[in-house]
Amino acid sequence: MLHHGTHSSIPHAMPTDRRIQAGDIITIDFGCRYQGYTSDMTRTIFVKSIPEQVKPIYDLVLQNQEYAVNEIKEGANIKAINNVVENSFKFKGFSQVHALGHGVGLENHELPFITLNNNQILKENMVVTIEPGIYIPGKFGVRIEDTVLVTKDGSEILTQSEKGYVIV
């Protein structure tokens, strides 16, 4: 039985004054500003334990997040990357309810938006996020996000943090 992951089932929920409890699933979306530029990062963490029914969904989100990050490079097509993630989710009975990612720079959300409708090609030195998420309304959600620099031959993850199961 899931305990207290319901707030994580809302893609951009606002915090409340409810105390964290054992069994909670917590989505933390945060970033910083440095010399006028922003970063963005999300992790889903677990308090005391991970419910067994959450593990396959977490693994699916992580697998697709890592896939998308590995596909980021100059000349990559945004729509093509997004299609693979969307199809992977659909195959397992889920869908993306928000964009796979977005540009980051002077603002936290900038162009290019990493969506199914954007056929734009990535260019070297763009900075984007990759943030797939699955949300089960009223139950729980999982999102994993990194800020990524587009390079000529690949990408560089700018936000460094554990992406496997984090139990606190």
C-alpha cells in the first residue's frame, strides 16, 4: 500500500506544512542562479522505504531520462528524442503529461521546449533540461531532471546528483 506520495502525483505541486513521514515519496524540483544564469534539477526520493509498485515506474523514468540525455548532441532532433520516450511510456501504459524538457539560461524555462511538436535541431552550447515524469493521479509521481549542455559530439550533465533509488 502506498502511503503519502499523493503530492508527488502533481507535476508542479506546491509545498505544504505537512510533516514528512515514513513511506512518503517526495519530488524535489530546484535549481540555482549563478552570474545571472539558472539551473534546474528534479529528484524523487523515498522516506524509509520504496514501495515495490513504484520501483518499475521509477526504473522506466530513469531509463528514459538516461536515454534522452545520451541522445543530446549537436544536430539531434528534439521531436525524435521525445517520440522514443513517449513510445516507451505508452508501451507500459503511461504517458508524458508535460514536456520532456526545456531550455535553461537567463530564465528557468526558455526555448527550445523539448516536446512532441518541436521539430527543432539542437545546436552546440544550448543548455536544456531532460525531465521525464510519470504521474499516477492521487497516488504518486516520479520525475528525474538534469540540466544538460549540448556539445558537438554529445552532452555534458551539469547537475550532478545520485539518480538511483535515494532512501532517506
